[in-house]
Amino acid sequence: MEGGNGPSLQLQQLPLATAAVSVQPHTDSFSYKENLIGALLAIFGHLVSSIALNLQKYSHIRLAGSKDPRAYFRTKTWWSGFVLLLLGELAVFSSYAFAPLSLIVPLSAVSVVASAIIGIIFIKEKWKPKEFLRRYVLSFVGCGLAVVGTYLLVTFGPNSHEKMTAENITRHLVSWPFLLYMLVEIIVFCLLLYFYKERNANYIVIILLLVALLGSMTVVTVKAVAGMILVSIQGTLQLDSPIFYIMLVCMTATAIYQATFLAQASQLYDSAQISSIGYILSTTAAISAGATFYLDFMGEDVLHICMFALGCLIAFLGVFLITRNRKKPVPFEPYISMDAMPGMQNMHDKGIAVQPDLKASFSYGALENNDSMPEIYTPATLPIVQEQHGPKGASAPPYRVLEHSKKE
């Protein structure tokens, strides 16, 4: 009986073994192929988006320097940039469906490198070779470091692949690591928002931390939406699931608020600082969110994780050097600060801005409303009194200046 049952038992175990093998969705070679596809799509998208933004900027500058009465949206250059921008963003969006989130996000350094190279190519000033290298040595070093960092990111990036089905996304959404991460992020976001709104802490780190926290949720939802669309195209429909529309709404809302905080930061600080600090903070927050939600580094060995972290640090340093070389614009201030005038009292202690009264006077230092200020701050004229008396032979001065005390 045992000899007769042996083959039958083995035959019955064969389907189970086959089913166990079919559970694995990807082999190692195909996962690396998907990583390469996603990385190439992200690099292409960021490169095209950078070219598109520079084209649109060029159209604005050309219209501002000419007598062309047309609006910018009526020029072919601006529309060419707009079409390229849509193509680049579509490529970046598609890249999230193939490669892990922690691999795609740091590749945005490509746009900074491309902008630096385009700026050097289209520069109109003529420099000698030595002066040119001395002036742009930081940009060249930064571009080289960013390229090396990108290579390390693509080579040692996480290799975790999972089909973005509604069931898998829901399971990740209610997992305790992500719920704990979301709790910490919400608390930090509320604290930063309180200091920013109530305490007027308009520091660039606080504003860009708000952008980074929102951006981490944006990329998580972008990968979910892009992955579900790809799975639907492959034949398994996922667009009828409620989780798809929940992720779509969260993606749109976080992207809008992220753009709002970025616009507020651009009004207060230089674009070079925003690019470097924003890239570092946003990439760090996005990698943390991807590692918590999608478990990107699950099963990776220590060497790959360390080399990936080294690639991120090298890319951070490269972006910092590129943006540090940019010229800082000097804003025009149409008033004279009272601090810079000797013998004048400081009037900025209570936030009172001293500006010229452009409505009816050309005198600097005139306040908008003098009724609520002490009399000492009101503009005063020096009366001129003609000298009437004096000896006949002496030459009297034609005028004398009366000195006013504070009581007068």
C-alpha cells in the first residue's frame, strides 16, 4: 500500500508546487528590466520638462525685450514648451508604475543638472576660458556629482516589485507601519503649520518641510494611481475600485496645497535656495514614505541600502553645488531705511515701515498716516527768518536757522 500510494502522493503534490511557483509575479531579471524602464522614463521626463520650462522662460524674455504686443500664450515658442512639459510630466507619471518609489523620486536631480547646462549654453556674455572655468567650476563639479549619484541610485536602487491592485493598496493603507508614519507626519505637519501661520515663522526650512510632507503623500498616491492604470491596461480592471478614486482625490489635493506653499516660498526666498533645500527635504520625505507604505527596501541587503544612501548623498551635494553658483538677485527697495541714516531714530521696532509717500510727496521718510504718530515723527520744514537788525558797517548773514526742540 505504501508503494502504491507513493507515486499518487507525488502526483498530487505537483499542482501545489506549480501553484506556489506561479504566485511569484516577477523574476529577478524582469524586475531589473522594470527598474531600468522606470528610471529611463523618469530621466527622460525630467530632461524634457526642464527644456520645456526654459523654452517658456525664453518666450517671456523675448517678448519683454521686444515691442511685440502679443501675449505669451500666442507665441509658438511658449506652446512648444507647454507641449513638451505635458510630455515630460506624462513620462514621469508613467515611471512610477514600473519602478519603486524610492528609486524614481531622487532622479529629479536630472532636471537641476539640465537647467544648469542649458543656462551655461545659452549665456550671452563672452568669457575667457580661464574665467569661464573659474566662474562655473561649482556647476561643473555639481553636475558631475549629480551624474555619479544618479548612476548609483539606478544601479543599487530597491528591487521590490508588486502589482498595484486595489487589494494590495488597501492592505498597505491599513498596515500598522504606515498608520504610525501617518500619525507622526500629521502631528509634525500641524506643528509646522501652527508656527508658520500663527507665529509668523516664515523660515524657508519650515515652508519647504510643509511642501515635503505633502509631497511624500503626493508621490505615494501617484504611484498607486499609475500602477492601477497599468494593471488595468494589462487586462485586470482596477478603475472600478473605490480605492482608486480615493487615491486620485488625495493626489490632486496634496498637489494643489503643495503648489500653494511653493508659491509662498518663491515670494520670500531665492529660487536657488528653494531648489536645493526643497530637493533634499522632499526626496528624504518621499523615500521614507515609500519605504513605509510600499516596503521598498524589504529583502534588500545592507550593501545595496548603503550604496543607495551614498548615491542620494552624492546627488544632494551635487544639487547644492549647482544651485549655490547661481547669482542672487538684488531686490530694488524704493525707500531709504532710517537705520542707515546717522542721527535718526529707528522706526522698525514695532513693524512700522518707512516708505516714501508716493501719492503727494517726493520726500523720503513720509509716513502714510501721521495722525497716530507722535509729533516728533512728522515731516518738518526749517523756517527761514530774514535778519532785519545789525550795525550798518557789518555784513549780516542773509538768513538764520531756528533750532526746534522736541517740545516744539
